[in-house]
Amino acid sequence: IQALNDKNVAFIYHQDAKSMVENSHAFEAFLCGLTAFLKYKNLVEPRPKNFPKTEAWIDFPVKGVKL
């Protein structure tokens, strides 16, 4: 969390960082929001061409993403 703040990837108040450390739901919500932002910016890996359509695809950042 501190590294994201230090590298200006996200601005996180100290109290919010503390909440994410103490509460896994808060951390998960932060990751979901960050992933949604990356998807909006087209910075997530695309769904593979032959990936089964009946299966869910979980978005994750492209390798070496730079914000």
C-alpha cells in the first residue's frame, strides 16, 4: 500500500491504509476499484481469443503497467 502511494499510483490517506491492513474487505474493495480503473484505461490483459465463453475471465493488469 505504501509503495503505491510512494510511486504516485494512488493517493491513500494514512487512515485508509490502516483500514486496508486491518480489514481485508477494505483492501479487496481498493483492489477492485484499482482494477476497474485499469480496465477503463485499457491496461488489463485481454480475454484470450479461444477462452471458453461460458467461463468467467478475471481482469488483471498488463505486465509492466505504467500509470
